[in-house]
Amino acid sequence: MPRYRNESFKVQKLSREFLAGCPVEGGFRMRGMAMTRVEVFVDAAFAFAVTLLVISFDAIPHTYPEMVIAFKTIPAFVAAVAQLVWLWHTHATWCRRYGLDDDPTVWLSALLLVVVLIYIYPMRVLLEGFFAWISDGYFPSSFDLNTYDELRFMFAFMGIAFAALCLTFVLMYGYAVRLAAPLALNARELTKTREMRAIWAGCLVLGLVLAVTAFLVPENWVPFAGFIMALIGAWIAIVERKYRHLAKTPKETQ
């Protein structure tokens, strides 16, 4: 594992011997294959967040109609868990690629967890509302939104919370870029790191656009504001295409 000088937040440069022993996945050397205490804590917190998605909304059904209603909430639950898995996987991949376990990593990971635990409840609310809306009520929602102003606020809250999540990843990848020399990132790895920072920076902007748009569009268009987040896929494709040719560098030296 890499060693650190926490008092100066500087990582000691990794040795050739250490790098030679790192497995390579997708052209990236995995410097953090051994799980750190920070990563274990983050994994446990994400597992707890998934549990919250269940116990915050669902009581044990006692009748057949209650069981049917519980089954109808499954799509929203699955969609919410999928988002949490995406965020968890991003953090896990970052840890494996860079193997950092210093003070800035601890604080950034803690910030991620705080925002995630704030984010999960309104995320589930809006997902249930979305499935209820597109199914004309077939999929139930346990949360009532009675006015467009309430929906505007929920979208704005979600946009800001999502932007905060993205900001955390922007800072994490930006930190890895700053440590390119001590981590011995080769040209391909550095390009990929910058690519991930750009992806999350764009997602941050989309979150803020959602928050602003929710208050600018006419009432009848408020339910459609959430579709701004569908642009995430297009943004990722654009960034990957831009950086693809930059990643075509000579084979890395171990």
C-alpha cells in the first residue's frame, strides 16, 4: 500500500517494485487492491443507506392487498438502489485505482456519505412519484405532492443534492490529478483521471440546471424538469469520445 505524510498531505512516491506488483484493469494499475479502513467504512455506510430505503417506506404487509401494494413499489426501490450502486462503484473504483488513505481522502469520503444519506430519501420520493406519474397511478407513491410549488422545491433540492455528490467526485479526481507524480500515473492513467473529473463536473452542472429550471418553467412543464437528468448519458458519451484519442498512448511501463 502507498505510504503518506499526513502532516503535509503529500504522498510518498510509489516505488517501481510496488507498481510492478499492481494488477492492471482496463489499462489502469490498481494501486489500492487491499481495502483500507476508509473503504470498509464507506461500504458499510452504503449498505446502511440501502437498508434505509426499505425501512423508511415499507412496513411488513399483513394482507394480500398490502402485499400487492408492496410489490408495486419494487420499480422505484430498484431504481433507487441502482443509483446508490452507481455512486458506491464510483468510490470503490477510485479507491482501487489510487489506493489513497490520507486525511483528504477521509474527509472527502465522509462528505460523500453525508450527502448520500441526505440524498436517498428525496430520491426515493421522486422516483416513486415518477413511476406513479408515468403509470397513471398503477405504481403507488407513499408521498403526496399537492402543488407545483412543492414539486419545484423537491426538484430543486434533488438538483442541489446531486450537484453536491458530483462536486465530491470532482474534488476526489482533482486530488488524484494533483498527486499524479507521487502516484506515478502514466499518460493514459492521467488522461482517464481527467476524463472522470470532466464527467462529474458536467453532471454537477446538470444538477444545478435542474434546480434552476424547476423554478423557471411554467407549471404544466414542472413534471418534465426531471428529464434534464437524462442528459447525463449524452454528456458521458461526449466526454468519453473527446478523451478516447488522448488515451491512445504507448504501452505503460510497469
